[in-house]
Amino acid sequence: MADDLMLLAGLGGIFTAVTVLLATVGVLTAERTQVSRSMAALRRMDVPADMRAELDQSFEERVLEPARARMLAIGRRLTPQGQLDKMARRLESAGSPEGWDVNRVLSVKVLAAGVGLLLGFALPVVLQASPPVVVGALVLGTVVGWFGPDLAIYQIAYNRRERIRKELPDALDLLTITVEAGLAFDAAITQVARNTEGPLADEFYRVLQEIQLGRSRGQALEQMAERVDVDELNSFVSSVVQADSLGIPIAHVLRVQAKEMRIKRSQRAEEAAQKVPVKILFPLIFCILPALFVVVIGPAAVSIFRAFTA
């Protein structure tokens, strides 16, 4: 009897599942048919040409591009021309990231300021803060959002300059070897750019491209020094340009510059090593020593407390 009931229940479940499946397929087919009829009716309608052209545009063309244009207009209205020039130079110092220009940075600054304004208003309200705190959060969020992209670009440019300063002595050694082996200076720069990686190799490639476009070697090197803004590279470029103008053998100048760069790199390493005790002082006082005192003196303090309170 129990087996018969289980068989009937199983058959009933199978019948119910098949019925639900057929009903679902029928509903989906009906919905698709209705959608197709609606689309056909819309196609038969006489839609104006300008509306059809607007509907044919993508979401980016209809929404994102106008919003970006409005943010760019606001950013240009709030930024003086001198700041725009500084921003362009800062982008060049950062390596001119692909797809990023002054207009895009201005749009991102306006967007970040708007997001910071909203967060500065929403978080204190959710936390039920006082009105002065809300006003302070509004100002802080807007300022951080507005200047945040500038700080990010400055940090990228700083990291790039430090990497160029670190790679320059090795590049000059390779440049000296290739020039003393008999290659011309431009060919030596080509070899250095091919056999190295990083921002310095990219700058050497750009120098070669500018020379091929008709700019003199001295002008191309001076433009590179102005873009990068590293003291060691400025000294190297000045020495090369002066040697080229005075007819001094370039190999001797390169050897002297390579030796000087190695000395400066070792001096920077020694300077950084001397700064370590000062930098580690605050973590030592506020983080390491309290934990050490707790581990060493803690048990003795507990024993003394128990002895006096017993």
C-alpha cells in the first residue's frame, strides 16, 4: 500500500512538472510573440527622423558624452589658464598616460568633487551628526574630490622621476660602452632604448622620434630634460649639448657623467640609510615599545596587584 502511494505521488509530481514546463514555454512564446508584434507596430509608425537618429545612438553618445561635456565646461570655468598649463606639464612629467589629457582630468575632478559632496552630506546625516560636522564634511569631501586627481597625477609623476633617477646610471654605462665601441650617439641611444625597459627607455624613444621628425639632437634632449625635470638628467643633457656644440669627444663626456651618476646614486643610498633611524623612531615609540612593556611588565604588574589586594 505504501509503495502504491509512493508510485502515485511520483506520477503526480511528474505530471505537475510537465504541466508547469509546458505552461512556462507557452507563456514565454506568447510574450515573445507579443514583443515581436509591438516592435513591428513601432517600425510601422512614422517616427520623425531626428527622434530615430537619437534612438539609434548608443548610451554613451546619448548620456555619457553630454554629461562629460557639461563637467568639462564646469571644470574649465573653475580652473584658471595657468593651472591648465601646469596640469599639462604635470601630465607630460607623468609620462602622458594613454587616454588622459587636460580635458579628461578636468571632467574627473568635477565628478570626484560631486561624489565627495554627496558623501560628505550623506555620511554625517546617516550618522546623525551635528550641523557643523555636516558642513565640515561637505567642505572636506568637495575639496578632497577636487584636488584628489591632481594629487594622484603628482604622485605618478614623482614615482616616474624617481625611477628615471634610479635607472639613469646604468643607462649611461650602457651608453658609454656603445659609444666607445664605435657607434654614433643616436645609434647608441637606440641600443639603450631597445635593451632597457621603463620610463627612461620611453623618453629615449621619444627623443629619437623627434630627431626623425626634423628636430635637432640638442633640442630633443633639452625637451626631454624639461619634461622629466630630474636634476641628474638635466646635468647629463647640458653636458652632452655643450660637448656637441664645442666639439668635445662625446665618449669622454659620457664616461665622466656615468661616473658622477654612480657616485650620486651611492650618496642617495647612504642618505636614505641615515634617515632610517629617524623614520623608525615614531613606530618604535608608539607601536613596538607599548606592546613590549605589556608582555614584559604586564605579568609582574598583575602579580604585584594581587599581592597588595590579597
